[in-house]
Amino acid sequence: MQALMLDPELQERKDSLERAATNASRELLQIYEQLRTLFQGRKLDLFALLSPSTQRWIGLSYATFGRVAPFLHDIAQSEWRLESNDLLAEFGAAVFTSVNFLSKFRDFARSGVSWERAREALQQAKRQRQEPGAKLPRVAKDRDWAPADVATAMNSINVTQRRPGKRKRVVSDEEDQAEFVPNLPTFEEEDSGVNEEDKEQELEQVGDIEPSVPEIEIGRGIPIYTPPESISSPPALATPYDADDFMSESSVEFIMDETGHSPAPADVDFQGNMLETSNAQANLLDTGQKPRAGTRSLNESIAGDGGSMRRVVHLDSGGEETPERYTSFVTNKPFLTATPENLQTTLEGALKQLEPEGWLGQEAIERVLNMCTIYPFFSVAPLPAEPDRDWHEWSRSHKLRRKTWQRKIFVPILQSAHWVLAYVNMRTYKVTFYDSMASRKSWQSVAQALVAALGEQWDPQVWSQSLASDVQMPQQPNAYDCGMHVLLTSIFLMAELSLPTTYDCRLWRTLFRNLLRKAEISQPEIDTLFGQTLCADPANEHLRTAEGLMRVIEASDKHLDDVHQRRRTIEDASMLVSSLHTRACSATYLLQHERTSLETEVECRQRHLADLQTNGSLRPNDHQTLDATRASLSMSQEQIQANEQRQKDIFTLWQMVQSVRGAVGESDSGEVVMRRNEWLAELDRLRERIADFMEQRRKA
Amino acid sequence: MSDAGSPVNKPEEPVQSEHLNIKVTDNNNEVFFKIKRTTNLKKLMDAFCERQGKSPQSVRFLFDGTRVNPNDNPDSLDMQDGDTLEVHQEQIGGC
């Protein structure tokens, strides 16, 4: 209520405070995670080294943003009604970094046992573990709380056997525990510096204050498990990996990505997989290990999505950009030619932009992506100048609503004359920015604006944004190819290939130009693409002198290098285009399949209508459903046509790549190698002759 | 208001009137056009460009986020009275 009454300025400052808090927590987690990976494999426990207040902060950040958040939510909802503060008081901050512990604890909380009893059992279990002659020899004794404690406690009150269908394995014997506990990452080897005795006293006290929870008969707790919950928080699997391996991945980057809210077929399938694999593995599949294999994992996560469904939205943010600004820019940057020609919103404009060293505009990017995108969902909409203020209205006035099954959205963004690609994954709730001039710039507000435009609420607990680092994304070596990088990155991502280290922008510019023109690539074009074919003709007079020969040989070496490089890039291109083509074909196939089923549906409905009509019990809304089905049928028809067109375009592209590939064929370099060898031999002969000559002169 | 007074003509209500008002806006200017439902929007676009001193080749018109072709008309785009066309200039970027 009060928030509504604040005046805009205060409101904004309040928001920025909140953003700052969120960012600070995330940064904290990020730093901690990075440090953690450094500590991996050492006996030393990072967490225990931290000061208690830092531990507390990290614990709370995890509880708010980390993977454990869903578990905490469930625990708070369970009969025990334990909020994170209670848990913090009870078990210390370290447990918040342990998914394994909390997931087990969640299960325990749902088992219907009363909190008093459970706590007793837990204490008991911990004491047992820490006893000198404990029966779990491989479990670290000195740590405060271990996931094994929960398991033991659950065992001791016989609550492990519930939910037989969901749990793969049940922690019921010592072997399991002994097996999985040593796999825990190091941080639990030693625990937070809380003194054991103090802790227990504290527990007693807390216990006294604790509101007494009515004893619930065990039977009641059992059937809580419902499908949505199973999605929002995977059941604790007592597999070895499930330990805290979670934490070794960046749990900051992929917050709650198991919360696949929309139970689309793909997700359900995925969840199924996840139940079979261990959690840790499932997470690898899902998110990939962000820190290093970012691009690859991204691709994998695309692959996991059954990727024929996508849509490309195309925004640009430079609403305030005016031609005047460009021209003033032009004077500083001589290569930039913002002319009336390349600012045209026509095919000619696009072609002009695609010329070597030309800056790309919406026109070129839109047209090329339109031809290469497999699924015809592509729209262009500029971001307003000030997303924070205008966004709401903007997203209302534009139909940017994605289809429910569209999970991957590619958004080229133009900001201060620089193109950046935003990739929105609606399944993992992540916005990734691909910047070919990676800077440390914050993309938070743009990400929020994008998500809002897609009709989603930006919730920092669900959504996250990140910037692909310069190792994950090719960087432009010049000041004109960012548009090309955006184009190629989105195409590579659509084709589900990992990004190469560089893009051959000259080659691609030629290809795209010809694609837009619908022209065949010509020999002169190929020649200019790769520079002069050979460095010297045999009759050249340089070949008479040693110096000349050496120069020619050097040149041919360079040429061979070029040929090599060129062959590699063309292979990349070929692979990319064939992958695109395959995808286009399968998308068309899928669409055709869909059309067939729609046709049957229309038929069925028609028959149904006829039946109803004869019965006289026709309702108006029966007609509507038939009409709706018909509409989707015709839409599907359109989609098929569009897709077939794309298929053709991509095939043309493929042909072009093949002809370039042919031109860069073996013969070319073979000839150069041959000549180079001849020249080398010639050089040797020349040297011999010189040596002979010198010898003779000396003798004389 | 007076329900009895209006029924004679009822200019707005009967399905759709022949003309509709369309707002055309770039970030700075707003221009209103009255146009027939079946007239090609090319006419409107040209008029706007002429008024603003821009070349029709240098701008794009968007309706609901999608691009408008010169030979679309309000009917084909399912436009309503008072709808807005946005005008954007081509923007390029490189570094």
C-alpha cells in the first residue's frame, strides 16, 4: 500500500536499493562459488574458515537464491513450519550450502513425524556418528551436521520407506551411507566453528520455545507428494552423487531451474530423466557446468529442449539514436559509412549493410535471420529508449507474447551503435547476453525489460541473467562486425552447435548477400573473398634471384596458411548450414504431422457438428471450436509454406557454401605446394651455384 | 445518455464505420490520419513521410510490433479506430 503512495523518485530509489541487495547477494554467492571450486579436492573447508557473520550471509543468500530455496520453501510449508531462521538457529549456516542435507530434511519434514521426535532422532544420529567407535567408519566425525544424520534419524523412526514409486533408492542400510558420505565435498569434512556443546544447549533452548506441533499420525504425511511438487523440488535421491555436488556447480547461475513451472511434454520427459539419473547428473544435463564450458553447456541445454520450437524476437534499444548522432560518429570513425543507402529499410539497404566492413542494421539482421531461422516466429520491435519507464506500456501495445511452447528467444539488441545478442531461455529462466566486445557492463535492466516484454514477471528468485564471457563467444577484431557476430551466434545457437573461436565474417557477408539477392555465388566473388589466388607467375623475374625466390616462397607459405584457414572456416560453415538444413527439414516434418492431426480434428468436429445438428442440440460454442480448429489448420498451413521456403533458402545457402568449398579445394593448395617445392629446389640450386662460384673464385 | 435520442442514426455502433482514425507516431511526433478501411496504407505512409520530410525508403512502420507492408490496408491488418502505427528509422551498429 505504502509503496503505491511513494512518489516516483523515491520508488525508484527503493527499487534500486532492492536491486542492490539482490545483486550483492548474488555477487557474494558467485565469489564464494569461485573460491569453492578452488578449494575443491582440498582437505580444508572453505566455509569453516569464514567468519561466523560471513557464514551467516552466505547461508542466507543460498536460502534466498540458491538451489536450496525450493527445499526451504517446502520445509516452511510442511507440518514442522520451520523457517530458514529456525533452521539457521538449529543447524547453523553450513546446512544451507548442502542440498543433500536439506532435501533429505525436507523429506523428513514431510514424513509426518513430529518435529520434537525428529529432532531427538537427529541429535541421536549425530551423537552416534560422532562417537569414537561409530559404526560409520568413513563418515567424518568432526563435522557438525551431515546428510547422513538425517538419513540415520529417518531410519531410526522408520520413515524412509514411504513414497516407494518416487524414490529410486532408499537409505536403509549402512553401506549406502558409508558409500555416499565420503563423496561429500570437502566443506562438510569440518564444519562451521560452532562449538558442539553450545550448539546442543542452544538446541534445547530453542526446543523449549518452539511452538508445539501437534503429533500427526504417520499415514497423513505420506501422500503429500504431488506432481507439481515433484517438479518444483526433485525428491532426494540417495545416490552417491547426489551429495553436495550441486554446490560444485554454480548454483547461483541457475536458480531453481528445476522449477520448470510449465509442465510441457518436453519438461515432463526431462523430469522423468532426472528421476532416473542422479540429481547431480541431471543438473549437469540441465544447466551444464557454467563456469568453464558455458557455450557448450548452453548448446546442450538447447539440445535438451527438443529444439524445433523457437522464435526470434528482434529488438533494438537505440530509440534515442538519431541520424545526427551517427554522422557525428562517422567523423570519428572513417570506416563507418552511414549513408542514405545503408539506412534504407529495403533490400538494397540490407545488401549495402552486408558489404565488407559495413555496419549492420535491423534490416540486414532481420532479413538474414528471417531466412535462416527454422521456425517462422520472428518479429521486430525496438526497445523503448527508457525501458524502465516505457516498458509496461510498450509490452502492452506489442504482441510479443510467446507461444507457450516457445522456449528460446533470440533478441538482437542495438545499444549505442553496438549489436548484442540476447538469448532468452524460457525453460531455464535465463537471459544470456552475447557481446562480441565483452565488457563488464551490467545487462540487468535490459534483461528485466526483455522478460517483461515476453509477458513474464521478472522475479530475481527465478530469473537470472548473465553475460557470455569472451572465451565463450568470438570477439570481433574490428569495429564493424558486431552485427555479423550477432547473426552468426544466433544461427550457431539455433543449429545447436558450439560456437567456434572466430567467425569468418567476410565469407559470411558474401554468403548472406547472395542469399538475400537469391543469386549464385560467382567465381570473381570467391576470388575476392580469398584474395589473389597465387603470388607469382613462373615467368616472374624475381625467380632469378635468391632474394626474390625467398620472397616468393614466403608468400606461398602465407598463402598455404590462408588456404588452410579458409578450408577450416568453410568446413565450419558447411557444418553449420547442413545442421540448419536438417533442422529445417525436421521442423517441416513436424509441422506436416501437426497439420495431419489438425485435419483429422477438423473432420471429427465437422462430423460431430453434423450429428449435433441432426439431434437438434447444437450449441453456438460448438461452431466456435470448429472455427478455432480451422484457424489453427490454416495457420499451420502457412507455417508449413514459410518453413518450406526457409528450407529452400537454407539449401541455397548450402549450395553456395559447397561451391566456395569446391573453390577452396585441394587442387589449389596442391598446386601451391608443388610450386613452392619447385622454388625451394630452385633456391637450393641457386645457393649451390653461388657456393660453387665463390669456391672457384677463391681458387683463382 | 439519452437512449431515445440517438437511435435514428447511430453512426458509430453499426459494425464498423467506413473511416477510421489512426495515430502515426515516431518518438517525437504524433500525426493523426483518417483513412478508409480499404485504402492501402502506402498512402498514409507516404503522407506521413512527406510531412516529416523523410524518405519512405528510410523508415519502417510497425503495427503491433510487426512490420506493415505498403499494400496492407486497415482491414487486412484488422485495425481498429484509434490504433497506433509506430515509425522507426533504420539503425545500424558496428562496434
